[in-house]
Amino acid sequence: MILVAQVSDTHFDLGSRNAERVEAVLAFLNGLRRTPDAILLTGDVTDAGKPEQYAQAKLALATDIPVYAIPGNHDDRAAFRTTLLGEAASDAPINHAHRIGDLTVALLDSSIPGEPSGLLSDETYAWLHDVLATAPADKPVLLALHHPPAHLFSPVVDEIALAEPEKLAEVVANDQRIVAVLTGHAHSSATTTFAGKPLLVAPSTASVLGGDWELELPDHVMDYAPDPAVALHLIDETHSLTTHFRSVPMSGWLGVPPA
Ligand SMILES: [Fe+2]
Ligand SMILES: [Fe+2]
């Protein structure tokens, strides 16, 4: 069994609150009987893309479990590269792929510098085609990006989702190895289908964004009361995918119900 944790929208902002919530999630993951093989961090790592926010993120994300991160709309590619990844500054998309046992995870940079909405560039599609061309036959593939390529009935986010989703849909529909698409951005644990595959939206560790059926904008848009949460993706030997969404209480584990 392969176990991949997905943490999203950490929004490191130099304050202690968001950092402590990520630290609680990482402590939870590190304390599991079966620790995850990897942690995917699907964007909005920082709140404003500042180098010092990436420095805060790098410190908090230091863990024995490999962390694979991509940018979201709140990130800055140059600062992401230099401070979080320790690479040379560049505004090129931050795409990377990893092999985890039989699984290939392709992380795609859907951010557009200076824009809140998302788009996968021609360069990113060319890179993805190369990754898929060299990925093992008959072995599972997960795609991860920040911006959901589907309508989620989510105020704010549906206006700034992935543009040109049909281009990604064609890739996903035509490759039997792709078992699911993972995103963040919506600050909500959500699932739908995309190109006939599961589209799994990880919760944010920082806040929860209500859906279209909740109270009117502009009040009650973001809820900062809920505990942070994480998505746990399990892939078995038949390549079947199961996902659990797990909130991580800031007050710690409680083995018996409260009186
Ligand atoms: Fe976010
Ligand atoms: Fe976002």
C-alpha cells in the first residue's frame, strides 16, 4: 500500500497561528503507525509570496517525510525557488515528478504570476507529456495542481479556477494510468469527477471556505474556527485509490468521548 498525504493552502504569513496548525498536522502525520510515503503540498504555501514567509514554511516543513510542494496563486515562483527549494531564482513554472514505489506523482504549476486564476502553460503540458511518456506502463499516476479544473459551487474560487480545463481533461481521459487529479485552492474538502476520474480537493490547514449554499457574501466567507485538516490518499496493489479527509484537533488526541 502506498500512502500519500496532501496538505494544502498553508498560507504561511509570519504569524504563529497558521504555522502552529501546519506543525500540528505534521506531528499527526509523523505519529501515525504507518507514516505517509510523501506529503504533497498543493499550493498557497505562503500568504503573500515573501521570502521570509518561505523561510518560515521551510522551517515548519522540515520533517523526515519527503515534502513535494508546488505554488498556488498566493505564491511567488522566484521566492519559492530560492528560499523553499534552494534553487536559482526563475519565473519558469515549478513542475516536478516523483516516483513513490509503483506510483508516479506529477505536480504541475498552475499559477499565473500576478493573477489569482490558474492556467497550465504550454511548457507545463510539454513537461507533463514527457513525464507520462517515461512513466512505467500499467502503473498508477496521480496529477496534482493548485487550481481545480472543475466547478465546485464555491464562491470566490469558481471565479479563479483553472482556465482551459478541457486541455487537461484530454490528457486525463486518454491515459488509463491516471487514477485521480488532486488540487487545493478551494479551502474545502471536496470531491467531484473530472474527465471521468476522481477530482479530489484537499482542505486548507488555515481556514474553511463555505459553499454557494451557505450564508451570503461578503459575510461568512472564510471560517477560521475549524481545526486544520489533511487528505490521506491510499493506493493498493490493484491501483485502487481511497481517500480519507482527516481533521487534526489542535487540542490533541482524545481517546474517550468528552463527558
Ligand atoms: Fe489558498
Ligand atoms: Fe489559491
